[in-house]
Amino acid sequence: MTTVRSISLVEFMSHERTHLELPNTGIVLVTGENGSGKSALVEGVATAFWGETLRGTLPWRAGMPGDAQVETDELVVTRSITKGGKKSLSWTRPPANAEEWESTTKAQEALERVVGSFDVWRRCSVFSSQDAAHFTLATDGERKRMLEEILGIDRFDAALTRCRADVAVNNGKVGKLEREAATLSAALDAAAQRTKDAAAALALEPEPQPVVDIEARRARAAASYKATRAALADTEALIEQLSSTGSDIAAEIRAAKARMEKLERARCGECGQAIPVELVEEQRKALVELRIRADAGTEMNAAMIADSRERVAELRADADELRTRIAEMDSALSISGEARKRRAHHQAAIGAAQRTWTQARLDAEKVAGNLAAAKVEGANLEAVEKVLGLRGVRAMLLGRSLSGIEDAANAWLDRIAGEGLRLHLKPYTEKKTGGTSEAISLEVEGAGGGYGYRAASAGQRRRIDVALLFALAEVAAAARGVAGGTLWIDECFDGLDDDGLGAVAACLEDVARDRAVIVISHRPELARLLPTVAHYDIADGRVCTLQH
Ligand SMILES: Nc1ncnc2c1ncn2[C@@H]1O[C@H](COP(=O)(O)OP(=O)(O)OP(=O)(O)O)[C@@H](O)[C@H]1O
Ligand SMILES: [Mg+2]
């Protein structure tokens, strides 16, 4: 869709050094003998912009450095080759300096964003004898691909590929989140079960008595025990004391007896004098009294000792009972401690399980949120995939464009072949086995006896090709929202009779009102038929301007 303003070729095919200026609109005729270098001009454009040729061979002269430079209203593009065969591309948008690209591939990609692809240019801006029947002779499937590219629908493929990759990534994400959600749900169930189990175990534990009560009772019992032991010690000491009092009385009686015996012997053992009777009597009375007193004291003592012994026995029994009670309380305290430990263990288990549950719940909510978002994203991506897919918007666009191309081609055919010849383009192909496939079928009415394009005559085929080229060029320009650019018509008049020639010439004149049409032919007499703005004649690779 690019308007070429000049071509400069250096050591390029048959051209040693050629420079050609071209207009924005109007017909330019390029004539010359076979092999003089006419088609080389078109190859110059293909080489400069895309590094390719229509004929698929190298345009450079063996072992020579060469250049193909093309200027448009926006760009200057130069493709070169060194003597050693090293190729390079440089392009710039004047007045800016040539940009430095990382690689030729990157430079080429950037350039194609401006000038479009080689294939689209070839199908919409070039009519060459080699390429003329490219569309018409293509298979229905190829035709669909060509049209998609011409219309820019092929861009949907890249978007669709990206979308499908996104769908795959999102599906992976959904799967991962679903697995996470299942794991968390199992963790929630397990934590709930652990809480239940620990609560059941806790319920089985007896409620322990308040330790404070037991401890107070034990303290009281211990105090009683201590008091009992003290009383026991006192009573035992009393018995001791009473026992020794009894022996004191006995000693006193023994002493009194001894004194009596001494007195009864009537003389003092020491001085030998006789003991007075009164004194002996007195002593005897005293001894009797002492005996009476001793008997009374001994009786009382024995009674007290007996009482005390009874008391000792009671106190011992009390102490034993108290010891038993204290031991029981100690055991109760120890049992209660164990029970408390077990209860604390169950309660800790409940707490831990509940914390796990709460965390799992939070995680599960987060995962559920992410999962819901991923599913929404998935649904959106699937919707986009459908729109980008074969049956979505692209099918609609193709269908509409197809009827546009058909209408435009038939309008051109009306002019160059009369009303008898018509084309039908359908966005599907009927299969022999029944049903349809998504491929563009081309049917020809009014030629070929119902056997299609191939059965039509050479002149009819050429008319159909020209009409289709014009239609494709129009639709492609409209689809891309750009002006048509330079149209290259290389030997399109072969096989046309005078009527056909006149009709095509009139059509070219119409087309050339909006764009430059470069008509290449080895027939110089066309100059008389076509209203040209310039006529170049090429001989031996040199351009001679015949009219400007
Ligand atoms: N790599 C190349 N090096 C040198 N010459 C080449 C190279 N490739 C092609 N040629 C020659 O360049 C010449 C110009 O070819 P071109 O196709 O431009 O001829 P033309 O003027 O269109 O002829 P015709 O009227 O037969 O279509 C031809 O003689 C061709 O053999
Ligand atoms: Mg040629």
C-alpha cells in the first residue's frame, strides 16, 4: 500500500546504475525488449522492502556489490550486498537519521510494520504474468489463507495463539487452585475432627475437686496431727514422771525402814549410846504415816499412770487416723494434679486444632476467591477465544469482505468483459462427500462451461485475474484504512483482444486517478492506447525517458 517515489538500482539484475522517478498518481508506461530489465524494477521494490523477489531468485550480480534503494513519501529503504555477499538493510524516515537495529531481522520486522508484508503487497499491488492466476488457481483453502492475510485477519491468528496460551496457563492455575482448595477442605475436616475428639476426651475426664479445699483440709489435719503428737509426747513424759515419783516414795520408805532398824537395835552404831524409846516410837509412827501416805500416793500414781496410758493409746489412734487422712489427701492432690494435666492436654489439643481450623478457613477463603477470579478469567478467555476463533468475528469479517470482493470484482468484470462473465466467492466449499469445509470457493459464471476458471479461455482468465486484482487491492486498502499505493501491472494484456485491451486500459485510467499505475510491457504501441504521465523505455539496463 506504499507509494513508491523513486527506484535506484546499482548492479541489480540487468541494471548497472538506474534511477527512476515515479509520480503519486497517473499511468507510467515502462517498455523495453524481453530481458531488458522492466520487471527488474518491480523486483527492485520487492528486494528493497522485503529482501525477496517475485521470481524467487537472487537479483544481485555475482561477485559484485549492489544496492536497491526505494524512496516513498515517508521512507528511504536501502538493501545492499557487498562484494563478499554480505547483505544489509537500512531504512530511515527523513529527516531522522537511520535507526540502528539490533539485527536485520529486527530492522525487517519494524519496516514491515510500515510497508506491510511481502505477500499482501504481491497480491494487492502487483499484477505480474507469473503471479496473475495465483489467487484464481489456488486451492480453496489457500485462497482463504491469502484473503485472511490480505484483509489483515491473519492477525487474529497471533492473538488466538496468545489467547490459547493464556487459556492453558489459566487452566493450569484453576487446576492448582482446585487442588489447593481440596487439600484445605481436607485440612478443615481433619481439624474439626481433632477438635471433636479432644472435646470428647475432655468430657470423659472427671471434673477435679478444687485443690484449694483439699489443701486447706490437709493443712488442718497436719496441724491436728502435730498437736496430737505433742499431746502424746506430753502424756508419755507424764507417765515417765509418775513412774519415777513411785520409785521416790519407795526409796523414802526404804530409808525410813533403815532408820527404824537402826533405832530398834537401840544403840547408836556410831557412838554406842542407847536410843531413847520415845524417839524409836516417834520414828515408828512416822514410818507408819509414811507407809499410809506411800500407799495412798502409789495408788493415785498407778491410777494416773493407767489414765495416761489410756490417753496415750487414744492419742496414738488419733495420730494414726490423721496420718491416714493426710496420706489420702496427698493421694487426692496427686490424682487431681494428673487429671488437671490430662484436661490441660485435651484443652491444648482443642486450642491447637481450632487455630489450625481458623487458619485453614482463612486460606480456604483466599483460595476460593482466587479460584473464582481464575474461573471468571477463564470464562472471559474462552469468550475471547471464541471471538478470535474460526467461527467468531473473523468468519464474519471474511464473509463480509468476500461479498465486497465479489461485488467489486463483478463491477470490474462488467467493464472489462461485459455482463456475461460473473464471479461467485463463497466462504465455504461444498465437499464431494457432503457437508462444507471452511475454504473459499470461486465459481465462474459465463465461461468454462460450468467447469470453472481453468476451463475459461486465456483472455477470459486474464479478465477475471485483472478484475480480481483490482477488487482485492480495493478491499485490502479499505480493510487497512490506507490508500492504494503504487500498482505494478507487468504484462497484463497478454491474451486480450482489442475490446479487452480497450476495456482494461479504461479501467487502468480510472484506477490511476487515485494511485500511480506502472504498466510494464514489451509493446511500445501501448503508449498510444494509454493516457500516460510518463513513458520510460529500457534498453540494455539503461532507462531512457521518452515522455514526462
Ligand atoms: N541475478 C542476476 N544477475 C544478472 N542478471 C540477472 C539476474 N537475474 C535476472 N537477470 C537478468 O536480468 C534481465 C532483466 O530481467 P527482467 O525480468 O527485468 O526482464 P524484462 O525486461 O522484464 O523482460 P520480459 O519482457 O521478458 O519480461 C534478464 O536478462 C535476466 O536474465
Ligand atoms: Mg518482465
